[in-house]
Amino acid sequence: RGYDGGRRKRPLASPGGPGSVGFPPPWWPVRAKARAPLDAPAVVPARHHRRRLDLQRFSEPDLLKARGIPRAMARIKPLHGPILVTSPDRPSPFPPRMPGSLPATLPLVIIGAGQAGLSLSALLQEAGVEHRVLEAETVGASWQRRWDSFQTNTANATMALHGHAYAGDDPEGFMGAPEVIRRLRDYADERSLPISEGCAVQRVTPESGGYAIETSHGLIRAGAVVVATGEYRRARMPRVPFAPARGLTVLHSGDYRSPRQLPDGGVLVIGGGQSGAQIAQDLRDSGRSVHWSLAQRHSHTRRLRGKDSMTWWDMAGRIHQHVSEAAAVLAGEPDALRKARTAEFPLISGKGRAGLGSSISLLAMHRAGIRLLGRLQGFDGNVARFADVRPQLRTAIEATRTEYAYLDSLASAYYATRPEPRTDDARYIPDEVYLHWEPDAAPRELDLRTEGIRSVVLATGFVAEWPWLDVQGVLDAHGYPLGEFGVSPHPGLFFIGMHNLQRMSSSFLCNGGRDARDLLPAILRHLDQGGSTAPGQG
């Protein structure tokens, strides 16, 4: 068992092979020889691929000891386990919350009190590292920026922070945003994490021996800084000419809450990711006429043969697999790591009539009356132009069927040695898996006035942005952190909780503190060295 309390699983081969369409994408490692049962442990080789030895997985206690960090391990091991339970009958083993005033100097500051920042704070607390979490709003505040009917895409049972797993009465359900926030706050309170809420960071600049952090509560000097604010900071506009007419209501998904916000009439949703699909469904369920401009994304099967699909992916070792272990990265293919980090997850939803979520079937949406359009090409006044949707839909159909076949093969391997329960999970299979669908041509140009469309919802994503981070040479042209899996090239600066930064689950509620535990050795080395040595040196 690894330091994260779980055994690594051997992935099975995809029926389409490593180059097949769909999820897992072509860069994800698929071993054709691996036909062992899903619950059989596998030996995972060290990651070499011309990278420094420091990039080994640090979640094993022996590796941590070998790195000369017995001081941290002595404190971590007694408290660490698969689940830490606290109750009135069993008091918290952690010290009381620190006072609200900010100290002038600290060894380390974490910026952001979301799931990644909280897990890292808990881990540092166990390691005896004095620190403070600075949160501009309140714990979990980013989850408040969700629409009213929002539910998570991952089942409740998968929610995990460092040392904490879900223990509620609805493991197969899907939380709404208020419950996510409550659970994050409960985690912070149970452990008395040192959090300063309402403390906005205004500027971070490097100085001798560390960083100067200007905040709304005053100046702090710290030997190290961890950016844990996530990347969903600024709304992204369409990457094509976009000049809507005056009088047309335009709303970004970050500001969308319910159909009641929008004037009567039809709605055009632009953007084909998770938010775009679920907002299109939300609008259609309210009786609106909906046109949806898609991105290139296929549908994910919600449940299959008695288990949520995320459980199958986890049992196959995919959800928490490190991006550096992608097949293309290991093979040394050009630009493979960037592609692994920017890969998008298929369409899926936590909303469903039976409380077990649902698959976002493009065919089902089409049959429900949502008009599927191609990728946006331009928007001028009341006229929008689109690419031909048919090639996009054909690719999505093929990918959806390929992914379903892969998941079905995982289930068949699992049930080969045990009885399979009877379920009605067939209703979760996307319609396009088992129904023939030859997509019809859709309009390439749309006059919004003629169609009665009075509103546009932009589900075009967000841009990573840290205007207060005044440190040169730490971000690429797209605002993504440079360096090695959260360890910045600038000594003492770290990032955590961003999409695919270390693994697919890096920004998910199910990460369980894995990224924090992998980042801990680099943080401790920097602090042990007095903040004067760059990551990987010494």
C-alpha cells in the first residue's frame, strides 16, 4: 500500500488499442498485455524519461525517508490513515485554530482555501510546518459560482481530502454546491486549519530569502508561497470574432444561475464542455427553445453494470495516474506533456431522475429538441456562423461507442471471477451507443431575431490569471505554470489544484490530497535549505 492508503491498479487494454478514438485519449498509457484482475496490484516502474530523479512519486514513506525528511514523517505517520474520524466522543487531535491576526513572517503561505489548499494545509499541519492559508472570500467560495441546479460530476463516495473520505448516507448520489462548501468548511473546522478568510492577496513579489505578500490585512513575509486558487479566474470570451448586437443579453456561464435570469425567448448556448451541456439541459428543462454550439467532446457513460463509471476508471488506475506516465510522454513524443495536461474529460452529469446522475447523450439532447450546431466561427450583430456540425457529431459518436466498449471490457474482466449483480444500468448508456444515428445538416448561419433568440450563454471556459503574482518567468504564454508538476522554476514558489497539473484528478474533489503529498517533499526541501536553493538542486 502506498502512502496515499490505496493500492495501484493495473490498467487493462482498450479494445481499440492505444490509438483508438475516445477516452482514454491516445496519449493515455494502455498496456495490451495487462489482463490481470482489476484488483490485482501492479508494479509501477520509476519514471525516468530523461527527467530528474526528484520527479519520482513521493507518496511512499520509504522514498520520503530516503530524501532525508524523517522530521516530517515522524509527525505524519501516526495521524495518517485511510480515514480520520473526529466526533464529540473522539476530540480532534489537532491544535486549536490560530488567532485571526496575521504574523509578520511565516515559513509558508498558501493562497486559496479550496479542496487543494485545504489538503495541503492539513498535511503541513501534520508535518509541523507553521503556515497560513489566505482566502480572499470564505472557504470553498469558488463553489458558490455555480448555477442553482448544479451537481458535481463525481459521485459523493469519491469525495476525498487528505486523511478524509466521504462517510455520508448517499454515497452514490451527487452533491450540490452548498453541500460541497459545507463539507469543505467542516474539514477545515475539524482540523482547526490556520485560515485567514477575507484576506485578499494584492501582490506577491520575490525578495531575499523568500517573498513579500501584500494583503488586505497587511504585509507578510514568507519563505515559500503555494498558489492554490485554481485556474478558473477570468471568463474566457469566444476565440473568434464576437460582436453581438446591442440589446441582446449575453451571459457567461460563471454568472449563470437559472433560466429566470434571462429574458423570455430562445437561448443560444456557445461552448460544448460540461457547463455548456448541463446549462443547455437546464434551459431546455425549463421549457426554453435552445440552440447549442458544440465543441469537440463526446459523451461519457454514467453507470455500467452495477458501478459508477468513475469507479471503473479508478479501479483501472486511470483517475489518479500521473500525467508523466502517459504513454506518449514516456515515449518522448514532442509536446506530449502539454497535450496530456490540456486533455478534456468527456461529457457527463451528476443530475438524474433516480439520483444516480445521468449520461449526457448528444442524441438524447437532439431528440429532446435541443438544436445542435457546429463550432462557432463568428458572431456579428444578430447573425452567428458555425462550422458543419456533422463531422463533429460523427467523431463524438465513434468516441462514445469506443469508450463504452472499453468500460464494458473492464466490467467483464472484473466479473469473470465474481458474481455480477442484476441492475437496470442499461438506461445510463448514451443513446448513440446502441441506436444508429446519421446526423442531419444543421444551419451554418443563424439569424437570432428570426429564430426568436434573445439571449446568449457563453460556456467558453476560463483563463488562468494571477494578476497579483509579480514573479517573472514562472508562467507560460497561456498563463499555465512552468516547472515540474507544481514546482516552479523560481525557488520557493509552488502551484497546486490546477487542471491536470499532476494527474487527471488534480482539480477534482476526489484527489484525496494526492497532489499535496507529492508536492510536500519539494516544499520541505526548500524550507530545510533556508529558501536559497532552487527545486531539484542540492
